[in-house]
Amino acid sequence: MRGQRSLLLGPARLCLRLLLLLGYRRRCPPLLRGLVQRWRYGKVCLRSLLYNSFGGSDTAVDAAFEPVYWLVDNVIRWFGVVFVVLVIVLTGSIVAIAYLCVLPLILRTYSVPRLCWHFFYSHWNLILIVFHYYQAITTPPGYPPQGRNDIATVSICKKCIYPKPARTHHCSICNRCVLKMDHHCHILPPALSKLPTSLRPSFLSSVALALGALTVWHAVLISRGETSIERHINKKERRRLQAKGRVFRNPYNYGCLENWKVFLGVDTGRHWLTRVLLPSSHLPHGNGMSWEPPPWVTAHSASVMAV
């Protein structure tokens, strides 16, 4: 098969070379010389358009779907305000129903100890929901600082054209890079990321019954020390290393208990009360740009921490 192809392509290549050689001679007709020059110019343009050190199938798919992404981003960007209003209206209606319909029934049927427990728990839960939801929608998610050269970065954002620290990704809805980005949630206008993380545990735990499956899924991610985006990245990396006979280990997995402490912002024993059970606006661990290696990493390697 290769022999037949070489026999067919050989004369064509020889004719093309002869045309190119004739193109440099003065005796060559101007029409032929112009065709040869246009051919060479077109070949250079084609190579320049196709050359990309970051090119691949993913880049081709992104380029093909760029108009669709632009349309979706510009339409969905306005959904955040609508969803925030819906959450506020829904929460307010639930509180109104509880006070107008449920509370009179409880006062008539429940015993005093049980009534005190329900009164305390419901109002504690309501305070946590309102406080942490307000903190979550008003706190910036955390963005990489611009104009600084002393920040450890792992890549360049193709959209912002700015250096990206580890675990930083571009949010198409916010139209900028976000530190430790998880995903963009439309009931919380900022992208779910580093800074609001410590402000959301009580809010998320309060609506766990309504979002049971989502809560379980994110609990698994927290236990593994992953975000939603990193879960897909680590899955691809695990397959790639497995094909080479190697084992992938998440460089941000500090162990199940330590991962939860990092997520909740617990540094001491009393923080379980002051930062988890009570309303708190504390900041999370670290600065979102550099991360301490887990115990199993003996040396802080940039190649290991670059995810």
C-alpha cells in the first residue's frame, strides 16, 4: 500500500519541485512565477494558522463552539439576579408559612420541652441561612492579583492572558480568573471558589435535605480535597498515568478529616463552635495562590503542585 502511494505521489512531488525551481528563473513566464509565489505564500499562511503550541482536539472543539459559549454566557449572566430574588422570595415564603400555619399547630400539640427544642433549632437554622447566604452573595470569590511578578504560577490563561496560580480557572460568567474555582452557581452570584468557601458550610448544611444528592456529591469532593473542575482533571490524569503503569495521587489531599478542617476553616477545637455552629465571617486557609504540600509529598515540587 505504501509503495503504491509513493509511486503516485512521487511524480507529483517532482513536478511541484520543478515548478518551484522555475519560479526563481527570470525566463519563467510571469503567470507561472505569480502562481508559484502565491502557492508559497498560501503554504506559509496555512502553516501559521495551524501552528499552535497549545493546540489539540480540545482547542479545536473550543474554537468551534465559541459562538455558542458566547451566546450562553451573555444570556445566563443575567440569571444570577433572577435566581437570587427567587431564593429570597422562597425563603421568605417558607418562613411566613412556618409562622402563620405551622407555629399555631405546634403551640397546641407539642409539649413544652419539645416546643423549646423546635423553637431554638428553627430560629438557629434561620439565622445561619440568612447570615451565610448574605455573606456568600456579597463576598468576592477571590481573584489573582495583577501586575505582580512574585506569584508562583503554573500557566497562562488563554482568555485573560494573565498568569494563573495553581487551582485557578477562568470563569466565563464572571469573565475573569477565580482562585480555587469550583463552578459558577447562579443562586450565588460570585463563582464558588476560595473566599466564600468558609461562608457557605452552614448555608449548605441548612438546605441539605432539599439538595441531598448535591450535598452528598460535594461532601465526597471535600473529603477527597477536590473541586468539581479538579475532579475531571484528576480523572484524566489518573487514566494517563495508569496507561504508563504509574499511580496518580491528588497533591491537595490532606486526608479526609484535614480536608474538612480546611473547608470549614477549623484551626482549633473551639472553632467547631465559633466557626461552624455559630455565624462567622472568618477567612479560609491560605491566600488561594500557594498551597502547602500534603504529608506524603517529601519535597515541594512545582510539577507536582501544578494542577
